[in-house]
Amino acid sequence: SAAQPFSPFWFTVEPRDTVAIRGNSALLNCSAHSDAAAPARIEWKKDGTFMSLVSDERRRILPDGSLLFTHVVHSKHNKPDEGTYQCVATIENLGSISSRTAHLIVAG
């Protein structure tokens, strides 16, 4: 079998520390670029664990890879959105790259 030529891929945008307002929307930006034919699949980690967003009403990954919070939830005993986030881009047969970590802090 012929060896696959190496296609580098990298982040064009990485998430940065963000202060969100409780009840408002928030956005963590992430975008990866590759010369490979296959587009990068973007996933997000929160506090080191991959997020499952299938049935998540409030959080979703946008087509460019950014993570959108439609409604930031934050109370004294429930802080599901606050934490450290990392964007992971994967290309089949090529591997994965991880962005820098960004902190989401909720004000209000």
C-alpha cells in the first residue's frame, strides 16, 4: 500500500479566556485548517473530559468548530458552564491536535 503524503493541519483560531454573563450567550472560538482532503472533525473538552453535546439544548458546535452557549447557566450551587475548555481537531488517518486551554468564567 502506498504511503499517505503528510498533510499538516493546524489551528487558525484557538479559544481564549472568556468572561460570560449569566443568562446570555457565549462563544469559544476554534477553527482548524488542513491541506488534507478530509475536513477536521472538531470536538471540545471541558475540564479534560470530552463533552457529549448530542442532546444538549444549550451548547453546540458551530460549522467552523466554535462552541456556542445559547444560554449560560450559573448559580451558587450549579456552575455547569464554568471551567477550562480545549478544542480538539481530528483528521482520519492523520491524528489529532489539541488547542491551548481557555477558561470560561461566568459573571453575575
